[in-house]
Amino acid sequence: MKPNAQPARRGPRLAKAVAFAAITVLLCMALNFLLVDDVHSYSRVMLGELYEQSGEIDTLFLGASHCYRSFDPAIVDEELGTHSFNAGTSQQLPDGSYYLLQEAAQHNDLDTVYLEMFYTGYNQQASSDVPLACYLLTDYLPPLSLNRYQYLWEMGGPAAFADLIFPARHTIASPDEIPELWVAKLTDGYDISSYKYVTYPGEEEYRGNGFVYTYGVTPYGYGAILDVNPEAPMSAFGLEYLECITKYCSDNGIRLVLVTAPVPNAFCDNTANYQSYLSAVQDYADENGLEFWDFTLYRDAEGIRMDADAFADAHHLNGEGAERFTPIFCDVVKARENGVPLEDLFFATLEEKLASAPDGTYGL
């Protein structure tokens, strides 16, 4: 009789374990519904649209807030006849760009990727320095996406998966917003065809295909946020994932162009050793057969008209600035297709730009 007793004891223990796991899952689901604000999320809507357009996208923009606030796909497509998509997300780090590139390429036949390289992201030491940059993507990537889990693992290891199961650990609504949030979740909060939950009148609004239009101008000037270390203009982390992006594009026949959206000349001048970062990116581009378009150094100062009224803060374009800039970006695409040399389009250094054609912020 004793040999048969062990399995009998295992049965109740297994049942209890299954019941405990089920209760835990249900509790997490309930708390996520009650506490997590995933309705007012640009990245949720953006990723929803990205998958909705699977098989159609040929031109992809990647990067952080300077990406999604600067490049308007509606203008790009009208000017260039493309089907473009802006997959920028807040604080997107190089590893986030890498995994999002793979995700987009698995669902589309990409022709060109424009990687926006504002310097702060490429100076981070590790993805774990900005975990929210990861969660803004992994919270909304599909459950069957392998990129989702690999990105989480590399960012935070086993602990990061706790945040996947229970996102209230990093995305919790304030108490006064909860009643309205519940109503949204029970009605149209997850309808990606409606942008009302990602529209903030007079501040900023989501306008489709990843582009965010920002209102207003900075009242605070153009102070630096992070000086550049001339001995290491890019971190090992930034360079590692830039190399991963370069290799992935090369292996899959995707044209990669490194770009930076216009930044106020005053901000660049106030940032110590800023030129050393630009030089490092240009050296990388030269070594890998790529092009680097730094629109802060764009030669036609009158054409681009980047004055103080074009910037929402010390370094981001506002919506009006983006509407001025995107056609200029398209002009450069066309010029390069027609063989216009890069030196005819961009100054070689910030020093030359400031001496010859500074924008309207210089000296403020």
C-alpha cells in the first residue's frame, strides 16, 4: 500500500499549486485592469498601427522623441511616394531601435531605415539605466513576439518579466484619473483608430503613423542636458547596438541612413564637446559605408528656417518646426538620389555652421 500512497499525496499538492497559480494570474489581471494606464500611451497606438499596416511599410524611422516629434510620415509619403512609418518612442535606446527594427522587418519588406541618433541615447551605459524605455515597447509587443522577451531579458533579466506580468509596477495611474480610466477601458480606450486618448489640446497630439505634433515654444532657453565625453563620444553600449543595427540592415538588404533632426544651434554651442559626438558618428558612417545626415548642420539656413519659434524646448522641434523640417528632409532624399554631394548639403562641422549660417537661436 505504501508505494501507492505517494501519488495520492502528490495529487492534492498539484491541485493546490494550479489553483494558486490561477488565482495569482487572475489577481494580476484584475490589478492591471484597475491600476495600469495603458490607454494614454503613444507607443500602444503606434505599435497597433504598425501591425495593422503589415506588408505595406517600405520606409521606417527609428529613434527616441527627436524621431517621433520631427518626421511626419504624411509629408514624407506625399513628397516621396513611399509608405513610411515613424516608430520612434520616448527615450528609445539603441537596443530598443534594434529590436523594433527586427519586429518591423519581420512584417514588412523594408527598403530604407532612417535611424535618428540624438546623442544622449548613444551615451547611455546600459539599457537598464532607463528601464521605462524598454517597457514602452515590450508592454505592447505581441505575446508571440520573440523580440519582446529577448529585449526584456537583456534589459533586466528575470526581474523584468515580473514587470511584464504586473505592469502596475511601472505604469500606474494616479488616483484621480482611475474612474475615467475604467470607463475608457470598458468602452473605446483601445480603439487605435481614435486618437482622443492621446490628444492633449494646446500641448501635443498624436497624428498617426507614429508622428506627434507638439505645440508651444520654450520659455527656458537652450541649456545643455549632458556634455559629451571627448574620450568616449559614444558608449560601448551605444556602439554595440549601432553595430547590431548596421549588420541587420546589411544582412537583410535594407538601406540604413544615420540622421539627426535639427537641434537649436544655441543648445549645441552650450553642450561641451558636442562636435566630438558628431565626428564619432561620421567616422562610424565612413567606416561602414553609410551616410550621416546631421540637419543641425544643414547649409540652407533660409530654406529650413529653424528659429526660436520652431522648438518646443531646449532641443525638440515643435509641430510647426516639424512641418518646416520634413519637406527639407525630403529635399535631401531627392538631392542624394540625384547625386548631389553631401558636402553641398551639410557643413562639415558645427564650428563652420555657427560661423557661416547659424539658426535663429544662436546667441540667445
